[in-house]
Amino acid sequence: MAVTSFPWPVGAATGIGSMPGTDVAEAQRVVLGELPDLPHLPELPARGPGADMIGRGGAFLTELPIELYAARWRVAARPGHDLRVARDLLERDLDQMTEQAGEFAGTFKVQVPGPWTLAASLGLPIGGQVLRDPGAARDLAASLAEGVRLHVAEVKARLPHASVLLQLDEPSLPAVLGGRVPTESGFGTLRSVDPSVARSALSAVIAAAGVPVVVHCCAASVPLSLLREAGAVGVALDLSLLRDLDALGEQLDAGMGLFAGVSGSTAAAQADQVRDLWRKLGFPPKSLPAQVVVTPPCGLPGEARITSALTAVREAGRRLTADLD
């Protein structure tokens, strides 16, 4: 098994990003309190358009404005009200991060939608998704790469003592590669994207970030080797959707990190899920706490249960570290 150092603390736990509620100050306070080893910038899509994943992604794009049309995001001719809202929400989130975590000196994670999920979700002005036009998809990936570079630089400036870890959210990537993305009408599917093209776009965004990147994909059939070849240092998966242990084992053996999305109701049950996976993969227990970060699966329960959910994954990570004692 490859010996690798990972850009996160041993026995760490973190959130995927999206949280319920609309109070970003409270959400950031909870994250910093419950996930002190690897906190993240919370995302609150319940605030409405512009706080959702695709609207947030549009806020990072450079020279490629977006707008809402018939309740869907599409590329726009010029920046307008919808884009201003999305960027204002992002700015508020960064201001809270700066206020509450400005002196934080560990690893801090931020999330950005990936180029293929954006291409599958954003519309073109003439109709249809960006994904259907290879040239438009290339332009979007280039725009996102520049936006990610600027975003990471801003986060570094706001958190001068921290190390930044970027999470690229790519839930649509398996469908993009498999030709399963529905057309705008819903009566057909878009042509599959060649893996080399998908890898190239991801690699450009990852390289532009200039910091370690973990790719999150809450879907089955995640293209693990493609993600590692594109430069990702880790992959975030929902363990309940995991089907191909051999493929995962191959990438972990090559030195990839795993953000393990667990769904047990207690910290003990969550730790057991991770231990059981590690045993099935045949890896030595001593490598687990450094290589694996415990996370909730996609999304979190209602506001009343946020704290307990994050406490559980934190304690699960610490239980895995205690196994080494």
C-alpha cells in the first residue's frame, strides 16, 4: 500500500457542505464547534436561488454570467439581478467565515460545483444544456478554473493561518460519462462525454486551485481512476451507494484519500461501518485514521438535529484514531 501523507489531520471528520436552515452565522458557529479538526464553509440552499448548488457555482464563473429563466439557471448575455444575489450570498458566507475563523490555523475546507455538474445543469441562451455544446462546455470549464483560482486566493487571504482544502462537487459526473443526462425536454439523453475530455476539464480546475482537491460524488459508479488521474487527492463517497470494492481498493492502495459518508445513528455504528469497509478491502488498520475522513452522507437532517449529526461523525473519527492506542 502506498505510503502517503494527507492534507488533513489524522482521525478527522467534516461535513459535505450543504446544511439545513438559513442562518449562516449559526451554521458556521456549529461547524467550527463540532468539527474543529476539519471545519468547512457551510452552504445553506434553503435561502433560495443563488444559494443552491448551481447558483453558487455561477457565482464563481468569470466572464460567463448566469440568470434564472423559467426557474432554471442558464448562461446570460450580461450580469443581472440573479447573479448579484448569488454573489452577495457568497460574500455574506465568506464574511462570516472570516469573522469566526479568521484566526483558525488548521485545514479549512470550501466547496465548489465541478465543471461537469455545472455543464449538465446550466442552460444555453438558445436552449438545451451547456453539456450539449462541446465548445460551450470547454469555455465553462475554463471560466470555472479561473473563478476557483480567485476564490481559493480570497479564502487564503481571509484565513491567513489556515491551509485550504477544496472540494469539487460532481454528482452528475457518472451520468455525463454514461450518456444518461436528460435533455431539456426530458424525452432523450445527451451524448456521453469521452473520459479523456472529462479528465482534462477536471484537471484544469484542480490545477488552477493550487491546493489539494477532494472530489465529492454522491452517485453510484464513481469514476475513481479518472479522478485520481485528474489530480484529486481524495474522493468523497456515500458508502451506502458503494458497489465496486475492488475499484475503490485499487485507488486507495495507490494513495488516494477517502471521505467516507456514513449513515449510522450513533458514532459507534458509523465507526463500525468504516472499520468493516477497511477489513473488506484488506488494508492494515493502522493506515485507516490518516487516510479516511468521516462525513455524513449528502445532506443533513433538520435544523434541530444538525449538532448531534456532526457530533456523531466527529466522535466516529476519534474512535477510529483510538483504535491505534
